[in-house]
Amino acid sequence: MTLGEKIRHARKSCNLSQVGLAEKLCVSRSAIAKWETDKGVPDVENLKYLSRLLNVSVDYLLNDDD
């Protein structure tokens, strides 16, 4: 599973829309869409916030072995 797929899966598990997640992270919805389609990657700070908001570890997001 790619980083984008993991973000999308975790976001949906938390019943968050892309807009809802973007608002919580103070980023644009298009940034979330880019991350979820692997056309961009969140910076380190946003990775930490994502892990907290989505109840997953940074290791889970970044690790290829799931």
C-alpha cells in the first residue's frame, strides 16, 4: 500500500472528508488530494499531525511493509 492509499484509508476510517482533514491540518483540499494520489508528499510536520488525527503511527504511514 502506498503512502497515499494509507492516508486515504485512514481518513475514511475516521469518517473525514478531504475538506475536513484539510481544515484540521490548515492545508488546502488539493494538497490532501495530491497526497492521496501520490502526486505529492506531506512534510514532516504534517506527517506528525496526520498520524495524530488519523490515529496511526508515522511508521505505519512511511513503512512499505504493512
